[in-house]
Amino acid sequence: MKKNGIFLYSNKIAASVETRTRLEEKLEKSGYPVHNSLQEDTELVVVIGGDGTLLEAIHQFDFPDVPFIGINTGHLGFFQELMPSQLDDFIFNYGQNRFSIQELSTVDIRVDSNGVISNHTGLNEIAIKSNDNHSIHLNMSIGGSFIQRFSGDGVIIATPAGSTAYNYSLGGSIVDPRVNVLQLTPIAPMNTIAYRSFTSSILLPPELELGIIPDGRSSEKPLRIIFDGYCKNYSPVDSIKVSMGDKKVKLLRFDNYDFWTKVKSKFLL
Ligand code: NAP
């Protein structure tokens, strides 16, 4: 059977460069053309690095439809499926079609700034903060119904895939990616007689949109929108809409992959 190309994407640390060289040799010996860029007939992207490198590749190629697999040479490697010692197993199992595709939901944000609309997508989360460490004040609606006026450092809206990242550090819940929800998690919410909003995360079903209108002084000040660590400042912000993303990210998983075993191995052991 004709084999299409495999694109190798790596960060620059020595372990990644060495793994990439070994993998390239092994793939070529097994009859797979190795691509050094994302091409139309690329059938798989192998990302060598940590979660940060995987997020970088996904953003650089604008959430392509092609599946990704990660080889962990980074620190945590929550998305990553393989270790550098498993290259032969990877080529064998891939050739035997012994894998499944995990589809991960994304989150979309639409920012209206003076009538100019900007759109961004996150695989982990979108964070909304001030650009200068001041508190921000946001009027929030869910599905068109006004819910709360938030005051604090900001909010994040995390996907299930991102629930183990920034969201978890903020006290949010870990969500199995088979549960299709967005999680709105506050960052240092103020709760006094002056300000009142939910202090815990809340979960939103995929069909409901989160609407945000900056309140009072916040409407004149720049807001910082952070999508998987990539930042953009907007000023003034008239309105924001956040919803489940249109795009999906596909990760290749081998037969022994289990989400909760992975969570345990990265967070409890
Ligand atoms: P980064 O240094 O690239 O990542 C920070 C840490 O988060 C790294 O250890 C990374 O793993 C890990 N990580 C990334 N995605 C993850 C996921 N889905 N589940 C579990 N851990 C994950 O930081 P960055 O460039 O600023 O932003 C990238 C991501 O880092 C953001 O999307 C955000 O979720 C997370 N972040 C976390 C905090 C926090 O926890 N306080 C603050 C800012 C950002 P690797 O070591 O394998 O790269």
C-alpha cells in the first residue's frame, strides 16, 4: 500500500533533535516519506517536545484536519502519547492500524473592538484578563440571559482538553474529553458587598454561548485575550462572545491509551 508522508515537527532541545533524527531514519527504512513541512498529502504530524510544542504546532498550522501524535521530551507531556524509547513500537503499531483517533474540542472567541471583529481559537483555553494587572469588571450572559457581573483578575474558558492545564491550577475540575462542555473558571474573583459573582467553575453545554460586555471603567481599558498562551490586547472592547469551537484537534492514541490512567500518571504518581 502506498504510504503518504509523515511531517516531523520538533522543538530545539537536544533530546528532541536527537529523537527526530532517529525517527526520520526509522521511518524512511519503513517506507514512509518524511515531510519537513505540512503538505497536502501529509497523513500524520509527529510533534517532538512537550505540550507547549504541540500547542505551538497546532497554532502555527491553524488547527489543521490532519492527526497529530506527540513524543514527549518536555516536562509534563499530557497530550504526548509516546516516549523517545518507543519509536519502533510506534512505527509497528501505526503500520498495523492499531490506533484510534481522539477528537478534542476547541473554544472560539469573537472580540468586537470598535466594530472590528477578531476571532481566536484555543485548544486548552481562552483567558480574559487586564493588560496591566488591574482588576476587570465583566457583565456576563449565558445563552442570552444575564448571569453575573464578574470582578477580579479575569476568567478562563477551558475545553475538556485544557481542563488539566491552567484551569486545574485555578481550582477548576478535570473533565474527561468525552464530556463535551466548556468550563468557565474565575481568576481571583472578588466577593464582597461591593462585588459578587460565582467563585467556583461553572460548566456550559456546547450549544450555549457566553456573552461578555466590559462594565464601567473596564470598557475603556485594554483587555488581554490569551489563547493557549498566545496574547492579544484589545482596546476598547465593546463585546465578546465565547463558544465551543468549530474546529477539532485529532490526536492519535494507541490501544493502551486511557484518559484517567494518564491523569493519574501525570498528577498523582
Ligand atoms: P507553557 O510553559 O507552555 O505550559 C505550562 C505547563 O502547562 C507545562 O508544563 C505544559 O506541559 C502544561 N500543559 C499545557 N497544556 C496542558 C494540558 N492540556 N494539560 C496539562 N498540562 C498542560 O505555558 P504557556 O506557553 O504560557 O501556555 C501554554 C499553556 O500553559 C496554556 O494553555 C495554559 O493552560 C498553561 N498555563 C498554565 C498556567 C498555570 O497553571 N498557572 C499558567 C499559564 C499557562 P509541558 O511541560 O509538556 O509543555
